[in-house]
Amino acid sequence: MRLVSILLSMVAVLALAGCAYHPTRIGGVPGIIMGDGGYERHRSYDQDRRERERERWERQHRKDWERDRDRERWLHEQRRREYEQRREHERRREWQRDHRQTRHDRREWERRQRERAHQQRHRPWD
């Protein structure tokens, strides 16, 4: 009788375990090939080498890009300075042209200055 109860409990346990146990789920991941490690080391070295080359290339080109950017900035500043100098020169020439005095105007101004100075010195009402 004891044997019968053990067998029935085993059948019940196996029936319950059969619902959760699927051998296909527990199997290994297909497609993984285990190697001796030599190829992986070579590939890793090759990837590192390519990464170093790419970083070296980026550093060199970054320097070139920064140099080009600095040169463009310098050229832009030079052009701006030249433009400002031309504008200032034109402003001065315009002002001189607008405020130019002829010889007659200068003499007239000097005559008026002398008259004012004379009037200041000889005021009859002082």
C-alpha cells in the first residue's frame, strides 16, 4: 500500500511538473560557437587598433578644424577692422568737406573776432 501511495504521489508531482517543465525552454541558446579564444583575441586587438586609428584621425582633424575655425575668425576680424577703418576715414572726409572753410570765410571769421575783441576792450557804457 505504501508503494501505491508513493507511485500516485509521483504521478501527481510529475503531472503538475509537466505543466511547467518544457525541455525546449531549458535547452542551450542555439548558434553560439565556443572557440579556443585565439580568434576573439585577434578580433579584439583588431578592433582596438581600428579604434585607436579612428581616435588619432579625429584628433588630427579636430586640430585642423580648430585651426581653420581660428583662421576664419581672424580673417573675419581683419575684414571688420578694415571696414571700420574705411568708414571712419569716409566720415572724417565727409566732415572735413562739410566744414571746410574757404580763405574768404576764414578772413571774415578773423575780422569778426577782432571786432568783438575791440568791442570788449572799448565799451562806452562801462
